[in-house]
Amino acid sequence: MEELGHEEELQRPEAPPDLVESAWSGAAYSLRFAGWPNLRQLVAIAVATAIYTVLSWLSSTLLNSGVPVVSWLFVAIGFGIPFAMWFGGWAFVVAYIGNFIGAGVLTGMPLLQALPFGATDLIQLGLPMLFYRLLAPRFGVDPLGKDVLTLRGFLFFLICGAVIPNVLGGLYGNFVLVSIGFVPTNLFFAQWAIWSISNIVLTLIIGSILLTSLGSVMERFGLTIRNALN
């Protein structure tokens, strides 16, 4: 009888795990400081920064909406957000250099005006990175967004990767442009709507393609940043 009871105890199903804490069981990504990136990672970050800068410049000039530096289709954002998710704390470097130089200085914006405008992408790229590093595992979502084609992954990406960052980034960016005289005050809300909606759509289309097609490749070759900087 004692052996039978012991056997039943072994076969008894375990209590369900805490879904909030253990929903994600893949590779861990965090914001803790654990050293500096290796050479391959630095090269990948530098290449991403260069690509984002060039795309920001092309988007702001060739696809201009008629208002200086405001683009109908800021294609760069679709690349920038995956870059941010892959490179952790370096997202802020990619974001600021890309926007300050690409959408600012190279478009003819004066240096003192480009300095605050460059911070726009600290919001648009920084927030998705923070959301995915801090919240994705708790919601059972891949921290690199590789599951963006699943329902849960898409909803998380829609809210935390596309809507919130681009709406807030567009609000700040247009506030700066109005403050420095690039956008007339009466066009603030119209330009904000154009900025936000187009960026959300581009993020969902281009971002989803990059995350699902290249996320695993970046991770496999050790190019993603798993901690804050390495």
C-alpha cells in the first residue's frame, strides 16, 4: 500500500506554472550590464546604424510630404525597429545617429535644430526595445519578435512595437518641428496623423518581414545583443 501511494504521488500532475513568470522559455534577453559587445556585434551595429541613417535621409528627401523632413512614407522606420529589438541598448545609438544625421543634418536642418529632433527616434526605436526586453517574456512573446506572425506575437508587436512608439514619437517629432518653425501650427495634427499612421503601417509590413526572416539568422550567428550592451 505504501508503494502504491508513492507511485500515485509520482504520477500526480504538477500544478500549472505561473503564466506571467514562465510563459517564455527561450533565450533570455535583458537590460543588465554584462560587458561590451564583441567585434562581430560591433560591426553589425555599425552597419545597422549606417543603413538606418541612409534610409532616414532617403525617406525624408525622396518621399517628402511637402513639409521639410516630414515623409509620406518613412521607410526607414520599418528597418529601425527590428534593429532596435536586435541590438538592445545600442538601439539608442542607432536611433539618435540615424535621425539626427539622416533626417536632420543631411536634409539641411540646422545643427541646433537637428539636436532635439534627433531624439525623436529615441522614442520610436527605444520604446519597442524596452517593451520587448521588459514585457515580452511575461506575455509569452519572443523577445526578438520572431513569432510576430502568430496571433499573440502580432498583437504584442502591434501595440508595443508599432502603435505606442510611433504615436508618441510622432507627437514629440511634430512638436519639435512646430517649435522650430518647420511645420505651421495649424498643420500639427494633420502631420501627426500622417506620421503616425504611415509609420505604423510600415512597421507592421517591413518590420514583420525582417523579424520573421532575419531574427533567427541574427541570433544564430551571435549578432544579437542579449544584455544591455553585449
